[in-house]
Amino acid sequence: MVEGLPASGVPAAQVLAEVRRLRAADRPTHGGQLFAYVYDPAVPGLDELAHSAYALSAQVNGLDPTAFPSLLAMENALVGAAASVLGGGPGSSAPEVVGSVTGGGTESLMLAVKTARDACADVEAPRLVVPATAHAAFAKAAHYLGVVLDLVPVSPETLRPDPADIAAAIGPSTVLVACSAPSYAHGVVDPVAAIAEVAAAAGVRCHVDACFGGWTLPYLRRLGVAVPPFDFSVPGVTSISVDLHKYAYTPKGVSVLLHRDAGLRREQYFASAEWPGYTMVNPVISSTRSGGPIAAAFATLRHIGDTGYLELARTTLAAVRGLAEEVAGIDGLRLLAEPEATVVCFRSADPALDLFVLVDELTVRGWHTQPQMAYGNLPSSVHLTVTAAVAPRVADFGADLRAAVAAARAAGPVRLPAELLALAGALTPEQLTPELVAGMAAGLGVGGAAGAGGDPVAAEDGSGSSAPLPERTAMINTLLDAAPVRLRERLLVEFLSLLQRPSY
Ligand SMILES: Cc1ncc(COP(=O)(O)O)c(C=O)c1O
């Protein structure tokens, strides 16, 4: 008898019912009420199409494109579309652009860093220069690849780095400079042209992380938005990443990493004939990869098409402007930046209005927003990733935001016990034992049934699928906000480790 497996097979309908029961605890992926993690175009029939295409290719293995030419053809089509959206391809100033499909933005960034690092094999201690607002995936890439990360501060007013500071940060060991178009946290486009220029002047590659907005910025520009140059039209930009599973609205697991030419891509590949099996040759980190996400992305791009994406951008732009207006009209809230892409990000401008309490008040009204901790010279904020599905909900959100602000004011700011705050400020990550974290988690009501082991589907009453976080998280967020970044990281690692327990 194997624990964790049913003794005999469970009928298909029952298994699906179990999955549905588990899914009921999740945040809503559709309907425009979740302002992070999901990208919903609200196009009728699109899910069904993508899922059918996914199913057709789910068993196909991207390990060997000669065995499965369908996958190669679909990958090349995705890369071609991404290249032309981003200023490359026939008739452009970057006709030789090549690329690969990866499993996501983080993988694309890791490969961009690896490629640049390996192209500078003579540099002993390679370094990567990015603005402090660059996505944390660069920190992960640096960590995994043994590259030192040089963070360049941004102005608290513009949320952009000064290109002169980027230039000053570049040294003889810098293998890559990267910037964002736009940044995830605030939706701000870095001064790409000036950054690429200082990188090129130093003979260093420049990667543009357009994972988040690379698919929307060109369409927003076509709608008249003043989008600064950020793509291959900018000399000095050597590679660009764009996630199709974000604003190309494909199912999860698809990003594209583009290089200006094949020579710049060479070090991305890995090959090994150093074993008795097949010679391994991989363009990306995974070896075996399912054809499902690629086929689903292929179907999605073809079904939506150029005019479809333009219309989705138009709808999203209206939603962004509407939400920004709602926020700007509320006393005590302030936009952190004028939206120039598809993020609305705001902060509290009144000490009596606690953002983390506001986030909870929105949650109880059915709106799931993303709180962001204070970092360096930047205040805590609330992030809204806006997609086309939000457009019909703007007025509802505005009304609930006003009500939530009133409720948050009435409740007042979170007051953590002074000892706990002092502990958060003074504790070092090394002092944080699993027992201490477990005690804190229990005290804060964190780590519900999903983290407690047991049979995940046994409970008919749904308790087996209860969320691991309480509905109100302001206390937790206040504690994390008070903790220095290393402690913040460690607390969340320990918390995740508490949740990741086998269930039997
Ligand atoms: C700008 C940017 N870069 C990279 C990433 C990482 O992408 P993923 O979560 O697909 O690995 C994100 C994700 O939000 C992003 O917004």
C-alpha cells in the first residue's frame, strides 16, 4: 500500500470533482477582480481554443525538434511574431533577430544573463548592472549563475534610474546591463535608449526586460500613447524578453527571448555529448518540455491576431485610465506614477490611511490587489495589473475603493505589539529558527489546512482546500514591511517551507 495514492483508481468524474473542489479555494482567474498573476482578455471561446490546442500537443516533447517538427514550426512562428512586435524582422533595422521560446519570464532573463556571461568567458567575476526596480528574476539569475548584481537606485519621483548612474556602475567585469519596459512594480518604462547607449559605449550588451509589457507597449503606441523607443529600433539593445503568458494572453508557460542576431544567441545553447546517451542539445533551461503551452500560444496568437491585440490594448487602456482617475479622485491616495503602460500603482498620502488595511478591505469586497512593501527610497504601494477584463468593472471597483478607503480610515492603521515590531527590526535571518517561524505563523493565523498535511481532497466540507492565508493580511504585511529585506526574504522562505509538506 502506497500512502498518498488511492488503493484503486478513482473514476474520472470524481477526480475532476476533486480538482474543482480544490480550485474553489483559488482566487478568481477570470472576471477582472484579480489584479496580479492572471491576464484575462475576456475573449469568448479563447480558453476553449487554447485548451484544445494544448491537449493536441501536450504529449509532444520539445526535447528534439527533429522528432516533432510541429513544435519547431510553432516556436518559430511565435518568435517571428514577437520579433516583429518588437522592432525586428523583415524590413526593420534588425532583420536578423532570432529567438527561443522559454517557459516564462524568469527563464528568459536567466538565459539572457547566462548568454551574456558566457560570451565574456575571460571575465573572472562577472557583474550585471540593473536599475533597483528591475524584476527580482535578475537577482535570481545572478544568484544561480554566480554573477554579482549591481543595483542602481532610481529617483523616487520618476522611478527611473539616471543613465549617468548606469554608466558609472559599468566596470570592466560588467557582462550585461538590463532595464525594464516597463517595470513590473510601477509600470514605468526605463530610459532604454540612453541606457543602451551607455552600455554600447562601454562595449557591454543591453537586455530589455519587456516580459511584462513588451506585447502591449507597441499597440499602445499605435493608439497614440507616447511610448518611448525601447525595442530593437534602439541601437545597442542586444536582447529582449517578452512573456506571451502575460499580455499575449496565452496560457501559462510561454515567454520569448530574442537576440539581435544569431551570433549574440550562441552562448545560450547547451550541448553535451559527454555521456553514453543521446547528445543533449538545448536552447533553454528545460530539456523535456511539453508542447502544450507552445501549441496553446500559437492558437491564441493566431486567433486574436493583430487587430484583436490592438482592440484589447484599446480596452485595457480605457480601463487603466478609468482606474487611475478613480484613484486620483480619492483623498488620501496618490498615484505613484502616471500610468504609461498597463499598471496602476498607488500609495497612501495620509498616515491615517493604512494601505495594508485598505488591501484587506478590498479583498473582503472581492477585489484582489497586490500590496508592495517599502523598499529603499520607495514607499509601500498597491499594484494593479490591468487587463482587458477589468474594463467593464472600473466603475464597480471605484465605488468599492471609496468604500474600502472609508472602512480603512475607520479601522485605523495596524498597530503591531511594540515587542513584535522591535523583533522584526532587530532579528537577523540567522536567528530565525523554523520553530520561531511556526510560532509566529500560528500567532498570525497563517498556514491553514493546505499547509497542514492530510488528504487534500478528503474533506467534503471543503476544509481540505482552505486557503493558507487568513482573509485579512494587514498584520502580516505590516510585520514584513518593518523587516529589513534579508529578514523579509527569510521569513517568507520559512513560511513557504511550512506550506510545502507532503499530504497523504
Ligand atoms: C518585468 C518582468 N520580468 C520578469 C518577470 C518574471 O516572469 P515569470 O513570472 O513569467 O517568470 C515578470 C513577471 O511578472 C515581469 O513582470
